[in-house]
Amino acid sequence: MFSSFVIAGFDCTCGRNRHGNRIDTVASTRHDEFVDADYRMLRTLKIRAARDGISWPSIERASGRYDWQGLDRLMAASQRNSVQVIYDLCHFGIPDGLDVFHPSFCEAFATFCYEAATRLRRGVDGPLFITPFNEPSYFAWAAGHAALFPPYETGRAMEMKVQIARAILTAIDAIWSVDARATIVNVDPICRAVAPRGQPDREAEAERFNAGAVMETWDMLSGRLFPDLGGSPRHLGVMGLNYYWTNQWELGSEHLPLAEDDDRRWPLSRLFASVSQRYGAPILLSETGHLGSLRASWVRTVTEQIRVAGVQGTQLLGVCFYPILGMPDWHEPERWLDMGLWDLSASGERMLHVEMHQALAELLEMQSVIGASEERLS
């Protein structure tokens, strides 16, 4: 489905952090300035696909006017460099003054997505790949429970999750009114909680979280939950699973990831299988990565788990390493996160992380084999 099995993810977060300050990782990493050079870097490694995105708060102006300069620049660079892009339309960024709980939010979001899809259809040669709303479950927790993002609420996570699902479904229909063949990639974290040791009475609580809360947005989009929202398997589209080392924890210790050797931790291939069996939808590992010196070993672990998943019969469409560029922490921007395939200098120079690149070699070779097989079949 995608131009390469290995996909590069450019973080495009544009919401407000817990201090009320606007986050703009595209500007922080200077990806807006260097987008052509960034895409050329990908091509040198035979990476021909990317997750990238636009800023709703920066694009939508008063009185229904839009400033599409950023999107036009992104589209032009992707076309010049033959990099296929999965476009994020809302990556935690909602325009100031727009109330996510108000009924008008759905219409406002759908209108924006319609206009964005119209612009994309005019500027992109080939099929459209669109993520309307990145990580709705995480956003509902962060904005409706933990008060990390606007509107800084607590106790309203489920209400917000339902409202965002309604908005996504409305937006998908608007996108399809522009291009009925557009592929929707619905991205959310795949997480798992376990009961504390010696507390078997909490295993049911953990299972309710794993089979319930983690899956609720996908259930709504697919029509399994609250079918009156209008969800269907077609609306679910491609399931983007975001998975980091922090995505498995013990109940009551959510900020302390399970150790890699903890026997309660599920391997990534088992998480893939659980989602595949539940929904029967195409799966993309839409975000994954690690910090600092652990980047290379994480890539090798992911590569092995992709191989295991294939042997088990779980088909993956690709893996997106995210972020592909080092970036500042959202809430502490003075702290830089060395997570990418390229670290950034103070001047914006991209410096290849050699160990991670070496670890990627095996996965890139696997990509070449997959590509050759598909070419023979076609």
C-alpha cells in the first residue's frame, strides 16, 4: 500500500502544552525550512514514505479564510522528491476559541478536513493517505483527564473520546466527498496494563483497560461501539498502532514502564495479533522509537518482532520510526529528546545516528525483499 515498508515520521505537534504555550515541533526542528533536504535524506536510505502533517491552528483564519502555504510547501517537496506522505490534519492542535465539547466542533473539524482534502487532491499525484486526528484516545486522556492539553479538564475523558470519534467520522465522510478512494489511517496508541504482583484480584481491572479503554476509539470508528455515531469497518480504514517502550505498565504505576525482561510484558508481535484478530483490518506500526543509546537495540527488537508477526500470519503494511528527527520535549522545550535517526545541532544540521542506521540495515533489506516479491507478483 505504501511506497516503502520503512516510513519516516516527522513530528508535527501544534497544540498547547500544560503551561499554555503553543508547541510547534515543525518550527523547532526547522523541518519547514529544510523539508526538501529532509526528504532527500530519506531517499538516500531508500525510504520513500513519510508521516508528516499540517497545523490546523496556523492554517485556519477568521471568517473561514485559510492560509495553505505550509501545506503547499509540504506537497511540493513530496512531489519533487517522490516521497509519499500520510498527512496528519490534526496533531493535537485545535484552534484557540474552539470548544471540543460543543456540538459545532464536529462541523468545524469536518469543514477544515474537507478544505484540506480539496487542496491535497489538487496538489498530490496519486492516492491520498490521511490521518484526520492523531491519537484521539491519548488526546482525550491528556486534555480530558490529565489536564495536559487544552481545555485542561479532568473527569471528562470518555465524553471527549466520544465527541472526537464523532468529529473524526464526520470528517472522514467530508474527505470522501472530495476523494472517495482516499485511504484513512486512524492512529492510536496500543497499550497494555498488568495487575501488580501478588494482586490477582486486579487482573480483571487490567483486562477491562486492555480490551476496553485502549480499544474504545477504534471500536467507535468501526461501528462496534455506539453505532449511532456512524462508524463502519470502512471508516476504521488502516489501523495505525503507536507503540513505545512506555506502552506497557503495572496498574498504579502508569509512569513506570514494565522492564524489558518482565515476564508480564507481551511481545509486540502478540499485540499485533490481538488487534488483527479483533478487527481484521490492515495494520501499520505508525510510531515507534527509543531514546539515546537505546535506539539501535530498539530497532533490532522491532525488526525481530515484525519477522515473528509475519511467521504468525499477521500482515503489517509498514513501520514508521517516529520522530525521525530529534525534537524538544513538549512541556519542557529546553530539554531535547534524542530519538531520531538524525540528531540536530544548534544550527539545525542533521547528523545521522550511525548505530541506529546500522540497525536499520536489516529492516531496509527486508523492505527490498518485500518490494521485489510484490514486483514479481504484479
